[in-house]
Amino acid sequence: MRTSYHNHSKWSDGIASIEQMALAAKNAKLDEFGISDHYIEAPFDNSEIAEWCLDVNRVDEYVEDALDVKKRLETDTFKVKIGLEVDFFQENADEVAKKLKKYPFDYLIGAVHFSGTFPIDLSAESWKPLEQEKIDEIWRIYWKKIRLAAASGHYSFIAHLDLPKKFLFLPEYDYSDDAFRALRAAKKADVAIEINTAGWAKPCKSPYPAANILAYACEIGVPALVSADAHEPEHVDRFYDEAEERLRQAGYRKTACVFDKFVRTIP
Ligand SMILES: [Zn+2]
Ligand SMILES: [Zn+2]
């Protein structure tokens, strides 16, 4: 079984409509497609966020669009699911989760794109002027946020663990323990993780997260699924063969999860 739940459309920073993305998944013979545009309510001023994120006042329209695509494209062998990739901020996570409860989502992805106010994955340029000490601090804050996001229980799965490696500004300390601690929180809160294949096409040239983190996740029983984090139709199942192989190497026997109105099953 193959699902692709982490995908973006024009509602946030993707280049295609939800329908075009779903059609690509259907043509690629995936069993399930899910749309998960960016939803960000940052507790600080950042005017750039609006440029790549769903307008928080237009969630109704986004859901309507997705429901319409679902109605038109679903068959017995192809399902369309509705989600969001929600940025976690400790300051307002409960409030945001409560607000999103009124929509008919199948799943929510918990993500961390900001360490404090620092945009982790926006550009290499933002990392370049930083001293090593600052880089280490960004990583530590990142992992703490991931751990709190997992522990909150608000999300179906946590996105792209170890995302700060994207531009290869790595910490001097070994972050495995931070990652393992976050995974134990995920296990306790019964939250899954993804192997996000987009990293293969980024300067880090490897999926998120690294192999040792996946192996630990498998060892302690955190479910995992393959995600493409596609921003264009051609990418809905990009590097899926490689990612499934990675999961198997990490010890996983199942490489997909299914989410239906927040109920997770492992097919
Ligand atoms: Zn993301
Ligand atoms: Zn994404």
C-alpha cells in the first residue's frame, strides 16, 4: 500500500491546484492522496509567512476545495484525505488545535520551521552569518520544539525530523540524544513520524530523518510513513522506492499509515 499525505498546493507554497496534485497521485497508482498545506499562526511578527502559507482566514474555502476534489476523484481504490501541515508554537498550540477541530480533517501534521523566530529551511543565506554557537542553539531549540509538538498529542504525525540539516549547517554536538528524547515523547503520545523524501533533492542530499533516528524510532515502536512533501504534481511519490527501502533497513515491516478522521491504521 502506498499513501502520500504530505503535499502542498497553491493554497500555500505549491505550484498546482489540489485537484492537479490528487490527479497526479491517482495516475501514479497511489492508494491514497492527502493534501496538507501550510498553516502557521506565529506568535511573532513575520510578514514573509503570508507569502508561503495558507491564509488563516480561508481555511473554510481550502476545506471546501479539498472536499470537492474528494467527491470527484475518489473511487474504491483511490482515497483523498484532508489535512494541514501545522507549525507548532508552544505559545498557542492548544488554541490553534482547538480552532482546527471544527473542520473535517483526517489528519494534522505537526511541523517546526522556526527555531525561535529563525526560519530554519528558508535559505542557506540566513544560516551563513551565524557563529557555530548560534547554530548549536538553533538545533537545540528545534529539538525541544519537536519534542513538545510530539508530546502535545495534537498531530497525527511529525514532519521532517532533523530538517535543520537541509543546508548542512550542522551542530557541533551530537543531536541523536535530543532526537531520541523527542521520539520517546512521540511514542508516549502515540504519534507517528514520516520519512520525508524531499531532503534527497536538497543540499543535504538525504531524507529526513537520518538512518539512526529512524532505527531508534522503529526500536521503540513509533509508526512511520513515507511522505514526499510534494510542491508539484510530479513529486507526489518521488523517491518512494528508496524511502521504503530505508524504512525496511531501519527495521520497519510496514511503510505506510492510513489516517481517517484522525484514526490511524497500519495497513
Ligand atoms: Zn514542512
Ligand atoms: Zn511540507
